[in-house]
Amino acid sequence: MRTELVSEPGDRARPNEDFASVGLSASGQGGSVVLLDGVTPPADGGGCLHSVPWFTAHLGGALTELTVSLPDVPLAEALSRAVARTADTHARTCDLSHPRTPQATVALARWSPETVEYLVLCDATLLLASPGGTVSPVRDERLALLPRALLRSAATVDGTLRNKEGGFFTAAADPAVADRAVAGSVPRTEVVALAALSDGATRWTETFREGDWTSLFTLVREDGPRALVKKVRVLEDADATARAFLGTGKTHDDATAVYVDL
């Protein structure tokens, strides 16, 4: 089995808010991938004493443990338990009801001899490759389908869209958010490799239109995740109007990519 993982901060002066792990079962017959993309907090910290990297490390660590140690627990239940466990660690010191309490987008995959399970929440991406070469993206499109004009106002996003019906959902402090995830499974025979990507890495396809999902997957499989991140950085640097083009204050975003050859 080949596994590769790269996670690079968008700004080396700031901590990387992404988290990624690959966990393998003791039997050698299965494993899991966990990828989280932390949501950058507002200037006031969102009512929490803890940083987003603290949150993603705790949530990611819990997910890595639960997805490997409890293979019969569905991924949505594992996410629910991990969110509850993480919330318990700072509920007494922090305002977890704040709309910008630490939170993250999620991509999970778990494989066994029989199945490959998947779960995606918000704008992380999973790519599943079949024996015939077809690449199937697993996506939660709710954020992407919102009018871009609505997303320009932080007050509108936090007040009416973030973790709200008709908006989009991230893993924060409410375990019930796991029920909002895009989740399912396919037979193991239908998947020979997979990739998990934060939206900083998928800019190659989603923002700069350098290729479709199959092209992106081929790049990661043949040249490795680091090659993808490097190409994204080159494109960002070359785009003189990146901030306007990307529609964000970040010319560079944290970029994480995980590849597993099953």
C-alpha cells in the first residue's frame, strides 16, 4: 500500500489550520484517512480561548482513533462522537454557541476488505478511482451553490448561513452536524485508490481550471501530493489579481492533499 500526505500552510508566518492523518488497522486489512480544513477565526477569536490548530488537532486525533478502533461504527457516528469529545474539552472555558467557535470542514474515508466508506462536510473533497480509471468526486456542494454576493459579508454568513438550514455546515461544537454530511459506501472492488483534498489544494481545478478531477487525481497519483501543492502555489503567485479572482482575502490558503493506493 502506498500512502502520501502533504500539508503546507498558506502563510509561513501563521500556523497551518489543516489536519490530516492516515490510520492503518492492526490487522493490515483496512485503514482510514482524516482531513480537516480549519476555518480561520475572526479577529475577536470567536469567543474561544483556543486556536483553530488546537481544535483541528483535537478533532482530527479523535477521528483518527475512532475510525480505526471502531470499524463497525459508521463514519457519521464517529464524527458525532469526535465533535462531542472535542467540545467537552473546552465547554467550560469557551463560548461554544458563538457562530465562529473553532470549526472545520471534513473529509473522511475508511476501507476494509469489503467496502470503502466516505464522508464529506463542506468544501473538502474526496476522489475515488475505479479499476477502470474513472475518478468519482465526493463533494458537499451546499457552500459552492450559494450566491457569491451573500458570502462577501461576514455578518450575513455568520448570522444566516453558517451551520444554518439553507446555508452550509461545518464541524464545530454540535454533534448533530454529522447528520448533515454527505456519506455513503461502495464495494472495495470498485476503488483502487483515493485522494483527500482541502480547498487550498483543489484550487488547481476549482479556481484556476487547470484540469478536471481526473486530471488532478492523475497528477497526484503520478507526481505526488507535493507536486499538486507546488503547482497551486505557482499559479497563485502568477495571478496578479489573485485576491479579486479568488474572491477571498487569502492569496495563499493552507493546502493539504492525501493519496492512498489501496
